Amino acid sequence: MSRAVDDIGRMPTISYFSCENGAPRLMASLAKQERLRHVERIHAGIARARIKGTQSGKPIGRPWIDKRKEAAIRAELAKGTGILKTARLCKVGTGTVQRIKREMTRAS
């Protein structure tokens, strides 16, 4: 199994990832197909979980806060209390207070 020797006297190297070889394109297309199948399976599982509920029985998504607690947050914000102090007083996270404040400003 001898190969031709180039002008300098070295054996020519064969690149398995050259443009002449179709292997990279084939591997890329196979990877793309697998990625699409994976995404389809994920979306199907999420849709099934929304319909049937999760395996643990818990609903999907963030749980709603109590209406009384939300009213207390709105009252504190209406008085002019800051986000950090309102969160501390109502024992919720600052993100919850920010979301409610954003809803209040959009409504007005």
C-alpha cells in the first residue's frame, strides 16, 4: 500500500474533513436531524404534562401568591413604600413586588 511521494519527499496527508469528502456534511445533517427530533420530543412532553399534569401532581409554572398578600403589596406600594421594604414587610421576594408594581404602572 504505497502512496505517491510529493516533491519534498513526504507522504501526502489525507484530511478526512476536507471539502472533497462528504463526511462533514453528512455528520452535520445527521446532527441537525437528531436535534430536531430531540426538540420535538421535548415539546411533546411539555404538551402532555400541561394536559395531564406532572408526574408529581404539581402544576407547571410559578404558583400564584395569595390574593390577600398581593393586596397588601399593592397597598404598601400605593403608600409609597419602596420595593425592598415592601418585600421585607410582606415576606415575599423583590421580584414579586417588582412584577406587581409593573402591573400597577401598566394599569394606570
